[in-house]
Amino acid sequence: MVKICNIETFQVGMPLTKTFTSGNKSKNTTRCLVVRVTADDGTVGISSVDPSTRAVFPDNVEALDDTILKQLVPLLMGENPTKINRILNLIEAPTNNQLGARAGIELACIDLTCRLMNISLCQYLGGPITDTVLFNGWVGELPPDEAKVEAMGWQDLGFKSLKIKVGSNLEQDIDRINAIYENLNSSMKLRIDANEQYTVEEAKFLCDAVKNCDLQLFEQPIHRDNLDGLFEIRKKSEIPIMADESVGDHESLIRVLKAECADIVKFGLTQAGGMTAASKMIASAEAANVKVVVGHGFGLNLSTMAEIMLGATSNNVLPGLECVGPLKVTDTVTNEQIDISSGKMTLKEEIGVGMTLNDSRLSKYALKPI
């Protein structure tokens, strides 16, 4: 029986390819936490956690790091890392309000378990249902002419779905959506994302104004807590409504499902609180006949690959994964690269998440001395 003998964390500030703006928040660096768990036989498991742009205490990198080092490490030293359910039980109370800390520890332990068993994370989850996964492109809140050109670029690369950011100016948003729709092939599935910025009336107006643009979904039009308003929009809209910020864990997912306010839900591993929780949430959504979009936009390679493998294991996950961090960051902290530049990737049967850490890159992008 192996035992945990060391747990290390690394705060990483990874530069982005440009400044990205979402929900009126801009950033040119993504702040992430890398976790490495080592067993007494030398086997290593690794993971990364990627808080959102708007993350504050207790969900920012510094707070998650502090929780792992000060509260979780003393609980887990000497424990068997392959007993994932026991690990989750031990860390439940300290991570009650910090799903990212739970996700980081759990994925590292699952990766370690897979390495001991010589299987991939996909196999650990029951195996993929597809060998090829598709990814989702994006266009920011650009003027219509610029947005059209950028959207056509994604199409030329081979992407089959595309998210259009909206929310700052209703008239400009409508013009942007129309410009993109009129210049793309009918095979491109279009999504729009308001990041909670609209009122209920604005969202309903937009839905009516662009109802002929064959939109695949409308993501989080209003504030996450306004489920009644989301239901009202869904009832009036011909566009499927997707809840994102309204879904923060399994409990919040159940609230959304009971409120019947979304046709689709979205979450990533950090948001869900780990692989076990995310798998259960996909199953709950499927039982309610609600599709799932998996992923988050600014992840490092470790969490990205984990979400790719998760997304490949369920028919209830909508094609067009949104774990597209490798397209936004300038480098990686792993020795392996992820190429999703064509909008698709063929799965390989790697061991665990199929990644190894590059210590020199960890040091290069460290937010604090290693």
C-alpha cells in the first residue's frame, strides 16, 4: 500500500497571448495553482487549478494555496492516495467553500492512481466514447467588421463552434452577432455569452432580435442568483439558455435543474470541485435531460487535459469543449504541448493525464519563489 509522503504547490502566473476581456474584467496573465502529490514509492500525481478572472478570497490562488498547505497537508500525510473517496471525505470540511483546493488535491491523487495502475484518466473514468474531441472558438466584444474577420479566421482553422461575447452594449451586440452569422458557413454553431451583464428585459429583447441567427445557446444572460429571471428568459426565448455562473457546485446545479431555467449547463473541474463531483454533475444533468458544456477558458495544460478526458466520456457533453487555455497562454509548465489549433484533437492513451512537470518553467512563471 502506498502512502502520501509529500504535497507541493506552485503558484503560477502564466502570460496570455493578449489582453482578454470578459464581463468587463480584463487580464493579460492567468493565475493558477499547480499541485504535486508524491507517494512513498516515488510515484507522482500532478494537477492544476485555474480560478476565474473574478476570483477573490477564498477562491483566489493565494487562498487555495494556503488552505492546501496549512489545512490539507496535515490531514493527508500518510494516507493512501488511491482511496479517492476517503481523501474527499477527509478534506470536505476544510474545503467546504474552496472547491478549487478540493479539485487540485483530488485530481493529483487520481493522476497518481492512474500511474500506479498504468491507465489513462479516460480509462479511470470508464473509457472515452469518442476518439476525437472538438473545441470552441471565441470572439470578443469587437466592432462588427473586426468580429466578422476574427470569426472567419476560426472557421478557416477548422473550428465547428464559436462563442461570441456580448453584454456591454445591446445595439452593438446585435450588430456583432448578425455580422458574424451572415459571413460564416451554416455548419458553424454560434454561441453567445453575456457573463451576467444584461437585465431580464435586455436579454429577452436580444433573443428576439437575433432569433433568426440559428444560435446554439445563450450563456448566462443575467446575474447568477436570478433563477426566476433566467426561467422567464428561457420561457420567452427561441434560443436555448445555458447557465454557467449560476452553477458553482452540485448543490447549485440541482437548484438550476429544479428551477427549469436552463436548457444547458456549463462547468469546469475547478468550478465543480474535482473530477468525482464533475462526473456526478454530468449524470444529474443527463437525468434531467439537460446537456452539459465542459471547460473553462484559461486553464493550464494539466486541467485542460483532464477536462478533455472528462468531456470525452459522456454522450451528454455537448461537442465544442471550452477548455481552450492552450490557445490563450504563451507557454506551459509541462514538458508536453497540447495542440488544439485546428479545433479538434485525437485522444491518445497516455498514462494519467499524460503530462509531466517542467521544473524550470515552474520556476520561470512562479508567483512566489520556489
